[in-house]
Amino acid sequence: MSEFRIHHDVNELLSLLHVRGGDGAEGYIDLLQKHRTPYVTTTVSAHSAKVKLAEFSKTPEDFLRKYEELKSKNVRNLDPLVYLLSKLCEDKETLQFLQQNAKERSESANTTSTTTSSFTLPQTSTKMSMQELEELRKKLGNVTASSNAPLPAEVTRKMLRDKHNKKNPTQPNPVFPNWVYDRPALLGDFITSPTAPGDPAVVIGTMPLAAQEQALVEDLLFVLVGVDGRDITAQPVLGRQNRSFIIDSTLDMSIKELVNRILPVASYYSTITRFIEEKSSFEYGQVNHALTAAMRTLMKEYLILVTQLEHLQRQGLLSLQKLWFYIQPTMRTMEILASIASSVDKGECMGGSTLSLLHDRTFNYTGDSQAQELCLYLTKAASVPYFEILEKWIYRGIIKDPYSEFMVEEHELQKEKIQEDYNDKYWDQRYTIVQHRIPSFLQKMADKILSTGKYLNVVRECGRDVTCPDAKEVLYTLKERAYVEQIEKAYNYASKVLLDFLMEEKELVSRLRSIKHYFLMDKGDFFVHFMDLTEEELKKPVDDIVPPRLEALLELALRMSTANTDPFKDDLKIDLMPHDVITQLLRVLAIETKQEKAIINAEPTDVALSGLEAFSFDYIVKWRTLSLIINRKALTRYQMLFRHMFYCKHVERLLCNVWISNKDFKQYSLRSPKWFAAAFALRQRMLNFVQNIQYYMMFEVMEPTWHIMENNLKTASNIDDVLCHHTSFLDNCLKDCMLTNPELLRIFSKLMSVCVKFTSCMQRFTQSMRLERLSLEQGTMDGPPSQSEHVDEAEKKRLTTKFLAEYVDTLQSDAGFEATISKFDSDFSMLLLDLLDKLSIYSTNDCEHSMISIIYRLDFNGFYTERLERMAIERSQKAAA
């Protein structure tokens, strides 16, 4: 059972029991996944559980009747459910809780009904008469009978036909002409007329015993082939009822008793004939067609037997006792066939469910060799069309299932959408398993059957014809090992073909390395060139940026750097996103959740994005095998990692520019350099923070995780392993880079914002200094300077330096720069402490040990240790309080 199914079932159970609070569904789901064990259905365990529940029940007859009804309908997981209920009966504590829960729910339901209902029964002035009461009872009985009656065969056929045509509009089901159903004489079953037959010329009870016996033998031979006799007539049947007969009441009791023993064979014949005729229609699928064909073969043998008995009767050699003797071996066969026909009919079985029923019957008759041989013959015959579909799927990757019977169902999806839609799961949703179509004897191999066909189908989509060299005919057998081995061989071949195609012809690892060069900033010189070329362009608002210009600059940076040797560099493209990385992250995390619509329909903010905030790379992968690995979801993860690091690199460049600008201040003898020292120290702390964060993400998260993935890809045995390793690599990178934790991400984004605002403030100050200096240093000399001019120039520089120092002191005192720098310092320190504190909590509580290295890097000299310890003590005191 999948995790999603467990989640759904647990939520449904909690909802039914009205359980609130506690750990919620997640706690129970984790507990179930840790302790679940496979349940192996056996006849002994199912029978003992059934007996135990019947003993525990207040109405054991009703329970057993319901069990047999569900069993006859071939309900899946019935025996595991009964086994679970029997275990619950043994647990007194659980039983007590369930009884208390049922009592509380009934009380709350009664309270609700009394408070919400506002109507009362109308008062009657007179009592209802007995005649009116009888009429009311009849009407209610008719309504109940009509609601329980099965649908007519033509309505069922129409429903099946409409369902198929809706699913496959291009391949409608063929239909028999109406006269096939309008002529009852073609069915081979009893033709019952509503009018009662006329009185016979001679009442059979008045005849001698020998004459009565001969007359009854002749009647029985007619009845055994579906024709009413003179003294034995068939009753009309409604729905799936068994055929019953009326025998002349004047018949001798001894003869009537013997006739009643033989008549069940005629009833079985009627059931089987109706089943064959009904299930031979196109709407019921190829498996049922094959089953009815096998039954029709057996019915021919039965008719031959009746013909031989008729021959003996005409020779005067057939008595009632001889008829009973000759018919006994056939009676068991007919009983089994009728039982199977009734079960398939009641369970509305088609395809795999029909085969499951036949397989279970075959195993249940283990002690009866003849019955098991009969069921084995029927199962082998019915499984032929199913195994033909299976062979095409596991040997060639093709599904040819005109009646929707096969366990694998194909869904039409657009291959191009894999590059456009975040939600499109081509690999997961194109072909899916339909549980109720899986034959019970193929249940264990269902996942491998699905994967085998999918692997071959992907190779076929790429234009290559594939056929398994070990292809052999799959035949049903009680020894599952035979076809298990064939499926295993087909699976191994399909895995090897697709993996070789992916790794060698499509160069998957080289493609992933190419993506790593750009999205994970593997090519340092390329990014230096690119950011130098696009710095001015990316400072503009996103609406003012010209994408072709960025594309041209990207092309230039690629040609000027070592990335020029990458054979896949032309697949790299520019993408200007409509939202920043935080919004993108929230949109992706909200997919298939309740918040998805709210986030998608949220109104855009009034703040215009800059090119740096909207910039991202994109990678073009046309529909081919690679797009199953490098799909839109994977590219979205790469984009989030790239945008995160790209913005960190941008902040680092801003801080480095401030560092370069600050070099000019060393030549000025400032009278109050205290705030300059504070600003320089803060800038160095910010630069240390950004550089260490980048180092951690690139060299302690991405590189080691990349090498693990690369080694895993070398040992992968199939494409599912490749998908798993690649997805695990991206998920681990996102998690360790703090992109999956909204709380850490919020603190980090605030830290980056403080750094950007600080650099803007310092750049404005530096810009004003530079403008003042230019105005003071404007020279008027023409030609080379003389000795006296050298002296004058030196004096002018000294005076300029003095005036600039005085200007800076005046500027900082007027504008309150010292308070501004102090505010930046306190904000940065507070946020950094908050980040370190949260990192220590997550690394300890959630076992995210990789994040510990960030703490040691950012607090390498123990500067924040004392304050962090103080915060931890305060947090523990609050928790204790």
C-alpha cells in the first residue's frame, strides 16, 4: 500500500471516528509505516478469522450470509479485513474505546437531529384502516423489490458501452444487431410465457408407475437442454436468480423425489447458458469472451451426453435410475460452472478480476483433483487474451487493450507539457496501475510489469524499435515461478536497453555536468565575465530590460570563458521570471496543496522587480528520453538554487565594491574616524558572512552531494534509480541550502536585505565624496609642469585633503551617519544571532548535522558563542515554565 493510500485511509478513519487533537494523521502514518507487515492470505487464516467473528457477533447467521455474498462478488481485501476485525475483537482496550466512541457519536447525532429538525408528523384525525395499511405495505414492498432488482442486461450493456466509448472515442465498441437479443429462441434457454399451459389430456398421476417413469424420463431429457416438458415446467427468473421448476403435483412421491435430484442439473444448465449468451457480447471484454468460449466447449460435451441418453431412451433402455446414474458425474461439473458463472455475474467481473476469481477457485479446489483440473482448464483459456496483452506490453512496450481489461492503463498526455507545466508528471501519469484489474497471481509482479513496458515505450518514443530477445509465450500455471521468470527476464532487458540508451547515446551525465556548470556556478570565470557584462543591464527594472541584449551578452560571456568547450552551451537560455526567488519557492511548495489557488490567484505586489531579482537561467531539453530526468520540476529546483546563489554573488560584489571605495578614505586625516572604523568592521563582517555562506553551499553541500549522485548513477540498474538519485540530489541541495525551511529563508533574506541597504548607503556617501573631490581638483595647467608648479600642485593636494576631511566630518555630523551605521550593525547582529540560534535548533532537533558547519564558519572565533548560550538558557527556562 502506498504512502498516499495510507494517508487517505488514516484521515478517513479519523474523520469517521470524530477524533480531534493529538498528533494528527502524520503521527499515526509514521507509526503504521514503521510497523506494517505484509499479510499473506491463506484459507486457514481466513476461515479461523471468519469463525472467530461469527462467534463474537450477535447475529452470526447474518454475518456469515454477508461474508458469503461479498466473497461471491470477488471483493478484494475481504479476507485481510476479516483478519483485522478478528484481531480487534481480541483487543479489549480497543473494543472499549470503539464502544465509547460509538456511544458518543450516537449521542451527538441525536442532539444534532433534535436541534436541527423543525418539522413534525401531521396529526391524523382518524386511524388508518386495515385495507389502507395493506395497500401501503404492498407499495413499500414493490419499491424495495425494484430498488434491489438488478439492472436489465441491455441497460448494463449500454452503460459499459458508453463508459468505453467515453474513454476511447476513436475506437468505439462493436455492437451486435438488435435481432440477436430480440429472438429468445436463439438463446438456448427456457422460453417462459406468462400464460399458464393448458390442462394435459391425461393427468400423469392416474397413469401406472412405469408409464409415469417413462413420461418423466422424456420430460427430463427436454428440460436438461432448456425446453419445457409436459409435466415439468420452468419458472421465470428475475435477474441473477437460479432457475426453479414446477412438477405436476399428482406425480408419485418416489418418482418426484428422484426427479428433484436430477433437476438441479437443468438449473445449472440454464444459469450457464444465460451467462454464456450475456458475456459473449462485445462490452464484457476478451477475458469473459474466452471464458464463455471454454464453457461453450464443455456445454457441447454435455449436450452430447444428453443426446446419448436420448438414444438410449428411444431404444427403451433408459430408466429414471439409469438417468440418475449417468448424470451424476456431469452434475459436479455443471455445479462448478454455474457457481463460477454466478460469481462472475454478481461481482461484475471483467479482465483481471475474472482471472483473480478463477485463480482463487482453482486453489480452493486443491483437495478435489477433478474440480481443480476443470478450473485450471477454464483459467488457462480465459487468461490467453490477457497474457497476449501482457506479452505485447513487456516485450514491446505496446498496449492493445480495446476493452480496458489490462492492469496498466494509458492516459493521453502532451509530451511538450513536460517542459511547461510544474505539475505534469509524464513519467508517473502516462501509464498507471489499476488495482482491481490486477490478477491476484500477478499482484507481486505488478510494479515490474508496469516498469518493463514503460522502459520499452520510452525507447519506442525515441524512434527505435525494440523486441525482447527472450520473448516467450506466457501461459497460466499454478507454479507462479514460470511466468515470474519470464517477467524478470523482460524487465532486466528493458532496464538495460533504456539505461544504455540514456547513458551512452543521450549522454545523460554530460548533460547534467553542463547544467551544473551554469546553474550551480561551476564555471567561475564565466560568471565573472557575465556579471561584468550584464551588471548595468540587470540594475534596470525588469520591464525595461531587452531580453535579446541579455542573450547577446550571454553568448559573448560563453565564448570568452572556459564554457566555450561545453558542447551543450547552446541549450542555455535567459529567463526573466515574473516573481522573486521567495515567491517562486512558495509557489512550488504549494503545488497540490490547499494554498495553491490562493498563491496563484494572489494579486502581484506594487514593488517592481529589478533585473537581478527576476533573472534566471533556463535550459532547453526537447522531448526525448532526457526530458524524463531533466523535466520542468528538476529545472525549477535548479533555478531556485541558481537564483539563490546568484543573488548571494551579487551581494558579495556590492560589498567588494564598498571595500574598494573605502580605500580612498585612508588618505584623509579625519578628526572623528570612529564611525568609519565601525562601518569598515561591519562591512567586513557582512563580507565574511556572505562568502562563508557561499563556500558552505558550493563546497560543503553541492560538491559532495554531486559526487554521491555521480557515483550512484554509475551503479544504477534502471531509469527509476536514475530518477530517484537525481531527485534526491536536488532535494538534499535545497534542504541543506535552507531553501525548504521558510523560517530560515525569511531570516536569510532579511540579512541579505540589510547588506544591500548598507552598501547603498555607503555607495551614496562615497559618491558624494567623489563629486566633492572632483570639484576641488579641477586643474588649469597647460603643458608639462615646471618646478614651481610642482610645489603649487603638492600644496593644492594637501589643502584638498584637508578640505575633504572637514567636509566628511561635517557631512557625517549633519546626516547622522554614525547612528545609521549603528542601526545597520544592530540589525545585522540581531538577525545573524537569530539565524545561528535557529540553525543550532534545527541541527539538534531535526538531525540536520550538515548545518552545524555553518555555525562554526560564521562563529569561527567564538564571538557569538556566549550570546547564543544565553539565548538557549532563556529558551529552556521558557519551555520549563
